[in-house]
Amino acid sequence: MTNKTSLKANALKPGDRVGLVAPGGRPYRPSVVSRAARLIEDMGFSPVIGEHVLEVKGHTAGSVADRTSDFNGFLNDDSVSAIFCISGGFGALSLLPFLEYAAIERQPKIIVGGGENTTILMGVQKRTGLITFHGPNLEDIKSESTFLRLKSTLTASSALTTLFAGTGNGAAWSDSHSHVAVEGIGQGPLLGGNLTGLASLFGTEFEPDLTDAVLFLTDHDERNDILDRWFTTLYVSGQLEKVKAVALGYFDNCGNKGSFNILSVEDLFSERLVELNLPSIFDFPIAGGACPTIPIGLTVALDTRRKTLEFLQPALL
């Protein structure tokens, strides 16, 4: 089944109610939840905390039924305009078969999260066509700039600011901070997110159709040989050759980590990208915590010469 045509939610307005969920890992202490609620209040919105976000089952925030109940409760609540993920971590994938997608189609809502919450963002986008948002989980917001970027993205009904590769942390001399694997341009719907989360969708009914897409990838805290495994999965499955271009974000705290593979992510990924002649560039400010919020499913244009990722239409109504 191919991805559906785009469905957009309304931009957030002051006073809008925002549901807070933990689809996978449990927030590591109660103050993380109260701080998340305060962040939403400081944005000018009204937080509604999911009933089970501090439940415990193994490392997750309660059972699959608990976490699904919180998510579906907000999907079916017409007074809630958006759903923000408090935390990331393994476990979000388990919710996909049980989410009420008809409720999303009936009343589109903003859904935003990062890390392995990519599974929900991409699964929802595949089933409904909703533009979802890859951004910081609330527990990962550590700076005012991240806070303000998230707020501005989700309150904007105009096109978002173009991203430039190699400009993380305010670097002015961007040419020395980005690597072009293959020169070129590409235009299409922006699909992707956390590589580990994305790879876990393959072989399921939520596997994305990457035909003519601009693929974006990021990850964190993972060994390079494991990342190469997931990237090779995209290659062997035939999905990688379908895309128009590839935007590589940050791979924070990734590396050899005691493995025998001494090659960098740039080395490992570039081999496949060059073979397929895919326009591709590394070091876009795409990750979790301190990076901009990225709309999944929106039409974009990637230009390796200009080192830009341009959003060609508004992400919200």
C-alpha cells in the first residue's frame, strides 16, 4: 500500500489543549513529567497528561494496552489539538496495530516526537497521510532555542525556514562542517527519521513507500556497525534506490564503540549512496534535542550545491 496524500492539522493557538504521552520508555522520574507540562504551559498551551505515563512494565510506561489507551484517548478527544511525546525509547512500535487511525482522519492533530517514536510518526503518516513532526521529545528540551524553535514550527501556517547543512551550533563556516557524498538535487515528500526506528517498520504493514521521496536519517547512541546493518537493510530491500535524495542528520554519540568496524558513518553510508548515484549530504541539523522540528510527508527540495533542504509548502493549516 502506498503512502496516502497529505493531511494537515491546524497550527496551534494560545490556550489549545495538548496531550502528553509516553509511547515507549517510561520517563525516568516524575519531575520529567511535571517539567514537560510546564514547558507546554510556557508555550501558551494547556497540557493534559496521559493517565499511564508513569506506569511501569519493564522499561516501558505501562503495558501496550496502557500506552495505547493514552494515545487513543487523545486521538478521540476533540478538545485536544496536539499530542507531544514526553520520552522516547524502545516500545513505541508496539502501539501501531492498535491506534485508531480513523480518528486522525476525522480530526487531524499535530503529533510530535523523536528517537524511536519515529515508528509512530511514520506509521501514522503511512496509514493516514497526516503530516507528522520529527522533533525533540519534551524530556530532551534543554535550551531556550530548542523550546522556541519547537513552538514556532507548530504555530506557523506559513512555510518553514530552510535548513542548511553544516550549521549546527551556530557554525558560520559551513563548508568545513558538511560532507557531500553525491552532488545533485532532489524533490519529493520528506520521509524518514531515526534509522533504528525506521528499519523496524520493514516487513510490516506500516513499511513506508519511499518512491520519489527525499529520505532523512538520524540516530544516536548506536554502534556504527549496527547503523550500517540498518542502512544496508534499506539497500537490500530495494527501498533506497527508489528515493530522489538523502539528507543525513546528526548521529550523536555513535561510533565504533568497541566494534571491529573502524569506518565512520560517512564512509559506510557513502559507499551505497555513490553506487546508487543518489544526491546526498551529511550534517543537516536533524536529530532530537537541540535541532529543528521536521515535518514528515511535506514536499521538500534538497540541493547539495547550496547545501539546503527547503520546505516548499506550509506544514500546518
